[in-house]
Amino acid sequence: MMFELSRWLFAVKLYIAAMIAFSISVRIGLPQTYWTIVTCCVVMNPLTGAIRSKAVYRFTGTLCAGVISLLLAGVFGSEPLLLIVAAGFIGAGTFGSSVLDRSPRGYGFQLFGLTLMIVAVGGIDNPGNMFATAVARLSEIGLGIICCTVVDSVIAPRSLGPTLRQRLRSWRSDMQNWIADSFRGQVLEPKAAEDRLKIIADVTALSVLAAHLRYDPLVSRRERELTFAMQRRVLRLVPTLAATASRIVGANDAERTVLASVLEEANQYAQDGRAADSGLVARLRDATSSIEPSTPWRQLVREDLTELVTDALRIWAEVRQLDAALNDDAVLEPKLERQVRGTKAFPLRPDPSAARRLAIAALLGYSVLCVLWWATGWEAGSGAVLIGVVALAFFGGVDEAEHAIATFGRFAAFALLFAGILSYGLLPMADNFPSFLIAMAIFMLPLGAWAATNPQATLLMALGLSTINLQGTYSPLNFGAFLEAGFASLLGVFVAYSCIGLLGRSGTAQALLRLTQMERADIVKLSYRATEKDRDDYIDRALDRLGSIIPRLGAVEQTDQSARLLSWLRAGVNIADLRRSTESLAGSARLESEYLLDALRQEIGSAELSPALLARIDHMLTAAWKEAPDPSHHAFIRSLIRLRLALFENGPQWVPAT
């Protein structure tokens, strides 16, 4: 709601910080005083940690860009064309890098590229002034950052801690229900299954907050380590629970009747946060071995179920211990304490394809606008270049980038309207400092309340304040010059929209296709080489991809695909295990296993798997089962069982060939 107290508290903090920064910049004679206000608009955030992290990344990006600009001016000062070209290539590369780093650090790369172009492009006619421009921009941005930090520290600082704990409580409840449903063999409808898997997206999204948590003074390093340790274990629990549920769902009525009591006991262990002790493991094994009649396949599946339940309880018990340590200061077991120490957030993997697309679009848009500027000699051409680059830098790397840039264009038009009202309506009536404060309050407070939850409103406010000639002594631009600057901004957005469109659609469907292709390529690599580290890295990448894919499925009406995607994650892990266990085989067994891995490479990612692949898995399983007394075959058999269940969960039972 627009009238929530938290929104207006944020708006008031933003307004106070901006006015203090502006007053100081005027007092000490900085040349572009409006930069301090714009900095406050983009740095201020409802959360203290986000303010400080953004401040660090913005200042660092600006400082580095200033240094590079001066180096470029020193090398190409006598060749303005080469300076423009060099700035374009470097800026495009940094914009691509901002997409590769999916954490808030990417903001630093964006500011690096933008500042480079502001200093280099803005000072192209007089390279000798670049040093003064860089120092002024750095000073004004630094002043805005300091004011935001001080104001937030004094007026109702808001930590991420409560939000973090609320999210962890939600995970605990959701995962507890998931464990209970898995142990009971509950079958969910596709939509319910998709909703449940959204927890993966929620858990991986915590890594985006990791950079903010680091700068939150009210969240200790110990709390961060415990949180990230929980995050990693919750994610590792997902494929284990999916595999456990598939074993129980596939059981017949007689098996489920015998296993029901011991699995309910296991569920009670999970409710209590206890790992499986030797007594529970023994009861699980007794129950699985006592079922008659028993086929070799069902016996192997039930033995595997015992291991999966044991693993799930162990991981969940660790999660509960970590939760108790975080909320109740409970003491961890020494082994778990050592594992927690130094734990970092779950890694978010880069998307090179999206980064490449953004870099090309940024370079193309920059080139088109610079050529237009050069060919026409248009005084406002530099403004078109900068706004076009801003549109691509902030929106060119998202799904439906064309739509996002078009939306930014509409907000840019609104920004010009609001800037006109401020510049030619409110500020001319301000003949002293108190009346100036009132005029700015009328403009900033409502927009600030809106910006508390809408990033586009932040850009609207920043763009509007960048358009007017807001200095210590206010002298509005000639109205014709104002309209010309506004037209240049909209032209820059239009060129950005056109350039991103020239590279083809960047919609949700294309993103899903790209992510599934990455998944297939990863699994193919595992079929050739898979150390334990390769396997663990794959699980991280696959879970990260799942976290990106699942929220997009609803947009393309493919919610029924979520279970299939999780099955392929399990299959990828099993293929890695198969590759590792194959290394211990020799002779014909090794050769047959290689044939199986080759067949898997041909069919990975297919909508329909061939009966021939199932027959080859069954053939290998028969050969390994007959030689089961050989210890080298135990891991091999386990990987074959799990692979068969992941790929052919509803297939016929395996029957050993005679």
C-alpha cells in the first residue's frame, strides 16, 4: 500500500540525505551538485546492508572508471575517435561482466561502464578537463554515499536479520512437510509439485543477499556462516528427497504396508531433528528384507531406500542443529562446527550467453548513437549516447529485454514530465532555501515512497533530477534546450530498444532453452570425466539452474515439466557416479559400461527415452548383479539402480536375464 509507514520513512530518509548532500556540495563549490542528489536516489535502500554494499560497489566502480578514463585520455588524448572506440569496447565488456556476476557486485561493473562513458564521452571535446571531471564525479558520489550512510545509521536503520530469520523459518516448515510427504510416498499434482520446487529458487536467491549481509552491521559473520551452511544443506536435501519419494511411490501395496510403520518412525526422527541411529537403520533393513515375495529388483530398490532415508535424516539433523545454533546459540558438534567455519553462500553460476548478448547490444547501441552524434554534430548527442547505454546496461540482460527497455522508455517520458514540473513550476517559486526545501519535498517524497518497492521509480527520479540544471543558484534551462535534451534521452532509449531487438528475442522461452542446453552439456561432460569435485560442482550448477528455470515455467505454461527437470538432475548425479565407478572396472564390464555412457550421451535431454537405452541399463545391471560379491561392483550397481529409477521411474521392473 502507498500509505504504509515504511514507505514514507524510506522517502523521508532519502529526502534528508539528498538535501544534506546538496547543501554541502553547494557550500564547498562542487561543479555538478545534482550528482549528489542522484547518488542519494540510487544508493538509498530500505535495508542498511543494501545501502552500504551499494555504496561500496558504486564508489569502487566510479573510482576505477575514473582511473581508466585518465589512462585512456593520456594515450588517446590527441585522437578523440580512438578514445571513443576504446571507451565503447571497455564499457561493453564491463556491462557483460555485470551479468556474469549475478550478485549485487554486478552493480559495480555497471557503474564502471557508465562512469567511463560519462567522463570519456562527456569530455571528448576537451580531454584536458577529464581529470577535473573524474575528481568532481568521485567527490560528489562519495558525498552522496556518506550522507546516505549517516542518515540511515541515525534514523531507523533496518537490518536484514529479521527478514533472514523469517525466510529460514519458512524453509524449515516447507522442508519438514516435504520430508513427511516423501517418507509417506505422497503424489502431488503438477502445480503443487511446481510450487514446492519453488523453494529451490527461494533458497538459491539467498546468495543474492549475501553481499548485502556482509555489509549489514547487525548480522555477524557467525550468523552468515550458519545461514549459508543451512542453505547448502537444504539444497542438497532436495534431490535426496526426490529419490526417496520415487522409491516409495513405486512400491506395491504389500511393501508399503510393511514399510509404513518404520517410515513413520523415520518421519518422527525428522520432526525431532535426529539423525538415523543404528537401531532405526537396523529396523529399516529388517523391514525391507522381510517382505515376501521379493524380486531381485525390488530388493535392490528397498536396500537403496534405506541408504536414502539415512542420508536425508543426517542432512536434516544438521540443518536443525544449525538452526538451533543460529536462533538459540546452541553448541554444534565439533565436526559440524569445523564444516561451518568459513562457509560461503551457494555459488550463483554465470550465464555467458546472456553476458555476450548484452555486451554486443551495448557496443552496437553505443556505436549507432556515437555515429549519429558525429554525423549530425548534435549538441545533445552525448546525452542520447549516455541514456541509451543506461537502458542497455540495466535492462539488456534480463528476460524480455525489449519489454523492459520499452517500460524504461515510458518511465523516461514520465521523468521528463516531472522534471518539467519541478524545473518550470516548483523551483522558480523558491526564492530562498526553506522554499527550495519545500519544492524538493513536494517532488521527492511521493516518488521516494513509490521507489521503496519499485526500482523503476528510482530511475524516474534520478533521470528527472539529471535533466534539470540544478545548481547552487537555480537558472532553468531554456525550454527549447530542455525539450531537446528530453528528445535525446528518448532517442537513446529507442536505439537501445532497436539494438537489443536486432539480436533476436530474449524472452522466457529462449532463456529456458538456453538453461536446458547448459544442463545437457554439463551431463555430457560428466559422462566423460567425473571426480567427486566434478560431481559436487555439477549439483551446485544444476540446482542453480533449477532455481532459475522453475519460476519461469509458469510464464510459458510448462508447470508439468518441473518433475522432469528434477529427474534429470538426479540422472546427472547418477551418471557422475556411474562414470566414477566405471573407472574401477576392467575388461568386458568396462567396455559395456562405456557403451552405456555413450548411449546416454545420445539421449540426454530427450523428451522420450528409447526402450533400447532401458534394455542396455538392464543388461549392465544383470551382469553387475551376477558378480555382486565383487566389492568393486557395489557402487556400480547402486549407480545403475538410481539411474534407472531417475530415467524410467514408471518403467517395468528389471528382471535378471538368465
